[in-house]
Amino acid sequence: MKRIVLTAIMILAFSSSMLLAQRGTVSNSARQGVQQERINEGIRSGELTRREARLLKREQRKIQIEKKLAQADGQVTPREKRFLRREQNRASRHIARQKHDRQGR
């Protein structure tokens, strides 16, 4: 009896931890949209020059193409997910850096 209860508790704890881990994640598509909006806001506010905006948008298109290539076989592997997340992190840093530099329109 103790073994069954202990097993049930372990399964419940493991499944709840998995749900909590997934709960805070944002999909790549949603993040792509958020970053595109950050670029557009930088254009509207004058924080980004035309050249900066063009380069940042090009970087976002490149990530979108890489995502489509990763999904081409119907399944995105954990390695591909890490790569895409790393690229999104890098693009996010580039957006922040360009928006807060001393250049402006």
C-alpha cells in the first residue's frame, strides 16, 4: 500500500512540475510577433534609424526561415528549439542595443 501511494505521489509531483515548466514558455511565433512590434515601435518613436530597422527586420526574417526549415520534417527537435531560442535571444539583444544607442532619426 505504501509503495502505491508513494508511486502515485511521485507521478503527481513529476507531472505537475512538467506543467509548471511549460506554463511560462512563449511560443516562437508569439515571440517573433513581439520582437517585430518592438522594431515597429522603435521606428515610430525615432529610436531606430531606417538602416537599423532594415537590418533588424532582416534578422527576424532569417529566424522565420530557419523556423520553417526546422518544421519541414514535421517535428522540431530539442536541438533545433535551443538554436531558435538562442537566435531569438540574440535578436532581442540587438533590438535593445539599437533602440538605446545614441543614433536616432
